[in-house]
Amino acid sequence: MSDTEGPDKKESRSREFMREKIVKPPLTKGQIAARAAVFLLAAAAFGAVSALSFTAVRMWSEGRWGGDSQKESAAIEFNRDDPDVQPEESGSMQASGGAEETVPVDEAVKAYMETYEFTSEDLKSMYDSVRAVEQQVDHGIVTVHSGKQQTDLFGNPIETSGYCAGAVIARTSSAYIILTRASAVSQADSICVEFFDGTEVPASVLQNDGVTGMAVIQADAEAVDPELRGEIHVIPLGNSYSVKTGDFIIGAGAPAGIVHSFEFGAVTYVARNVPVTDGVTRILFTDLSSSEEAGTFIMNLNGEIIGWTDNSLKKESSIASESVMSISDYKGILEKMTNGVEPAYFGIKGQEVSEAMQAEGIPRGVYIADAVSGGSAYESGLQNGDIIVRFDGRDVATLKELSTQIFSVKPGDTAVITVMRKGRDGYTSLEYQVTAGGRQI
């Protein structure tokens, strides 16, 4: 058999060669530091890109699905007004010289108007300005539809429906908060809200107030189209303490009995320190026509809610003007209601004991003109004619102090109320344990 590999091949198998492994030299300290710096810079760059990407996606998603900067758990708060702080008024005019020379405003206005030529363009400009406010406010007015299941005389199921105007007064990440009439929603089996463009979304009651007849409901914001969310206007609450007789006002909601109707008028009178159940308020009177049942909100020229019509506040039926419940004294209660908290109810209509009354021997405090039947105060034994002098150990001398103490109590809490009651031998101090009720219907 021939040798096919040849002698050279055999020799190559038996020959040994040197094997070498090339190893990189170890890194110096400088090279290690340089590489670490590059790594950290790369990490920082990637982190920045990730953060920007996340922010962009979050902003896009919030715009797409209506995210809100306000956290769901954050409580809604309204600015409180001070009745003792009035807005600055131009009560005098300064001369150009150094000395201050005062000129009565009415005389200055009269002198100016005598020489000013009022034209149709001035009238048009004025109405255009009011109309601009009206159009903005209208995007915050909604129609509240309610339905109730009933049966007819033959036992057949029927559904009765009603509607009322509502005003969007706040917004959370998931809901629009709406103020409306309690009569429209308190006994309803179903509620929906119709926005200005006709979009309807489901709604539910947060709280209702059996004292004022108002309610706060929430409408599902996630069911609203993203484009519409940007157009819905949240109507701010104004300062009704600053309202004066003669001020021009706007009636929004349903003053004509039809939602999205408007009316213009003026404030004809302001009644201050009017006693109401568990507090004190201001009542505004106006010459504009309104529909109380359909819901009429009163706005100032800044487009802010300063109250709503409530003719139950009239003490005399002969009063021709519409009466308006002012917003400033109600903001504390309204704030609780918008956050789903029921305000406390004692059922006390009081009157402050004046200095003249004190001179006749009546103790200083709050005179109970009416302990409302069924209220906590009435059920606990307080009577008409009692004078409240202390509430949970704190002296009470004014209706404002009493309402502040009532506001601090929650339904179910027990307060110690000290009264002075008149008997044969004069006034006697009595203490009552009064468990607070709630204002909800």
C-alpha cells in the first residue's frame, strides 16, 4: 500500500511548536478613572432622556385623558371673604398739586356726565362687554337631568323626569363639581349632566343641604371628550361682601325658566346681618327676573358667582324684588359639601342681644328666636327665649361667633350649650348636651 501522505506529513505531526497567549496590559489608574467618567456621563445622559420621555408621555396622557394637576386626595378649598375688609373705592379725587383736595364722587360724576355725549356706540360697547362675560359663564352652566321610577294607578312602571340649571364650581382629576337645586336631585333614581354642547355624562349627589335647598353633585370627567374638557369653564366664587346697591349684575343658569338663558339687572338693596338658621347672612335684592325653581345664579361683571335667587328669604310677600342668598357667608358650608362632608345642624334661629336690651337686664348672648322643631337644639330641650351664652366652654355674644362654633362641629358630635332662661326669679343658667344633626335632606 502506497504512502499517500508522504514523509513530510509524518514529520509535521511529531514536531512541537511554542504556544503564546497575548494578554492586554493592566489598566492604569488614569485609564480606570477616564472609563468611569465616561460611564457616569452616559448614565446621566440616558437618565435625562428617560426623564424627558416620561414627562412628555405624562403631559400627553394628561391632555389626552384629562389628567389634572390637582391630586384626587387634595381637598377643594374656596377663598374666604372678610366682611370687615371692603374693596378700595375712589371716594375722593386728588388735585394735581401737593395738597389733597377732596371732591365728592357724585358731584364729579355729575359734572362729567353733563358734558359727555353718550352715543349708541357706547351702549353697544357696554353690552358687548357684558355679552363676553355671559358667553364665558355659559360654558360653565349645565343642565341637570334627573329621573325617578314610579308606578301609575294600574301598577305600571313609569319614569318621571325633570331638569334644573347647575354651575360648575370646581374640578378634580376625575369629576366636575356642580352646584344646583336640591329639589332636582334629592329623590332622583338617576342623574345625568348635559354640558353646553349637548354632551351628557352620568352624575351623582355628593351632598345636599335641606336648610338652603342647594345640592352639590359630581359629574364623571373621564366620560367627557378631551377637546370639550378644555372648553368647560369652572365658574369662580366671588365676594358678595363687596356688592353694593346699584351694582350691575347678571342672572345666569335659567332665569327665564330655560337653561342657558340670561338676564341683566341691578342690585336694589343689600340687607346685612340677617339671621338665618344656624348663622347670619346678607341678602341681596335685585330687579332682574328669575326662575328660582329652574335655578338662577347671580354673577358680578367679573363672571363670578355672588349668590343665587331664593325668594324664601323674603319676610314680606309685598317685596317686589327678587331675593338672593349671598355666597360669602355660605362658602364654609359649600366647601364641606364639595368635599363630601356633611355640615352640622342644630336648628337655631337667633338674634343678638343689643346693648339696649342688655340695659333692660337681658344677659349678653344670642337670643333664640326659634328653636326649629325637629332640630337638635329643640330635641335637646332648648326653648324659644333662651339666651345662648356659651358653646363648648367658649363665650358666645354674636351670631357670627355662634355660627363659627357650629361650623367646627361634625354631625354626631355632642356640644355643651349653656343658656340663660328667664323664670320668676330672673335668669337661671342651664347646660344642655346637644348632639349635632346633619343638614342633609
